[in-house]
Amino acid sequence: MSHFDHLDLDGHALTLLLAVVEEGSVTRAAQRLGVTQSAVSHGLDKLRAIVGDPLFVKSGRGIVATAHAAELARRARGLLDELRAFSHAAGFDPARLDAEFTIAANDLQRDLLLPGLLRTLRAQAPGVRLHVIASGAPSAELLRDQACHLVITPRPPEATDILQKRLFQDRYAVFFDPALRSAPVSRAEYLAADHVTVLYEPRRRLDIDEWLLAQGVQRRFVATVPGLAALGAMLRGSPWLATAPSLMARTALAGLGVTPVPLKMPAMPMYLVWHQRHQSDPVQRWLREQLQAQVGPALVG
């Protein structure tokens, strides 16, 4: 068992540990941190002496964290969040902010809200960068592990440490190529057609597809694609139908025919989701406010 003074640990040491854990490479961690490989190696040696664990073992051409290092990295993320909140508590000035925000969103939310958000963020905080990742069917771990700061999704993960706020509500519509077919005007015509839909990995259907199945509505699918934006390429030049959020007509499905679904359909709410550790952080609160401010212009535009 090692004996050490906990004051030997600081934010730089925790950031270094996270960089090596997430990059799986001393070289890439050094590049990410803007330091030399020897500086990273020296920092790891110091951490090993403090915690009494090898921290990393070789795996192929890279390295992987030990179980102890993985647990330390999880705790380090929380500690770094607290340090950031502490440093911002005395007064937050967006113009002085130098940070990267990661937001998870799928096609609709990404194209509808995030271009405007980036313009707004950069106008107020020129040092801010935006990293957008696909949310798929988001899990609570996505936010717990700090893989992202915010998720925009119609299906928030259910967990006591995950917070959410409704952003807007959309309706479902039928998209089609008007050069190849007319809009389906009846239930029978809708069900007689061939359909294309989205299937997120691992085999996670759209909410509306699951809802229709639960109602006993059977459709014939000729193709599945990994995201809503990919529906357009499948529909153009074909007689097929796709059932998707109506707001896709303003983004990736613009130019296609669109008509109400000739069936009784539920509404599609959209939520902003974050981890409770970010609830009181002034920077994260500012980020959420800027994103929520995009909703009105996006729905009107």
C-alpha cells in the first residue's frame, strides 16, 4: 500500500490520466495535451507512485487502462467538473471561455438546432468549439462517463441522476417522391405501400415504429438505414414511403413530398438531457440556455 500526500494530486495530473485513458496512447495523449511524450511518461510515473497501481498495460500497439485506472478516470471526471465549476463560480464571462462542448444528437436535432447554436456560441464566446456526436438511442452512461455534455433526443434515458427539459413537440408525416407517386390518402393505401425506415444499432427501432407495431399495424419494409438523413436518398427515384418527424422537411428531407400520416399517430416530443452534476455549473447552464434559445427560430424559420 502506497503512502502519499493527497495534495500531490492536482487538475493537471487528473487531466493527464484522462487523456491517456481516452486516447489509449501516450503519443496521442501528448499531442492532445500539447506536451512532450516524456512529460506524459513522467506524469504517469508520478501517478503510479501515488496510487500504487501500474495504471496501464500493453494491448497490441496501444495500451489499455487497468480496472483501477478506469475507476480513477471516472472519479477524475467528476473532480474536474467540480474544479471547473469552482473556477467559474466567482463570475462567468463567455468572452473569456476556452472550452469544447460535446453534444449528442441525431439527424433532425443536429441539423435543426446546432448550426444556429454554433453561430450564437462563437459570437459570444470565440474560444468555444462544438463537438457533435450521434446519439442513436442514448444511454445514461453516455452522460455519466462525460462522453458528452448534452443530449437532444425524443427518448431520454431513465435514471435518477439524469435531468431533462422538453424543447418542442413535432408530429409524424409521410415522405415520398412526388415524381414517382402520389400521397397516400387512406389507411389502406398507406399499408399497401413499401416502406423505408431507420434502425439504430443495436437493432433499436424508431419510437413510432415500435408504437405502430404495438397497435398491430404491420408495414412492409424494403430497407432500413442508420439515420433519418439517409431516408432521402432511398426515397428519391422510388415509389416508397417513409414515416418521419415532419420537421425533417426543413432539413435533410427538403424537396420531397410530405403529407399527414393517414392513421392516428402520437406526438413526438424532443428533450434536452444532461447529468445532474452539470445542473448548477454556470458554464453548462449558459450552454443550455443558448441551445434552448435556438428552438423558436428553428420552428418558425
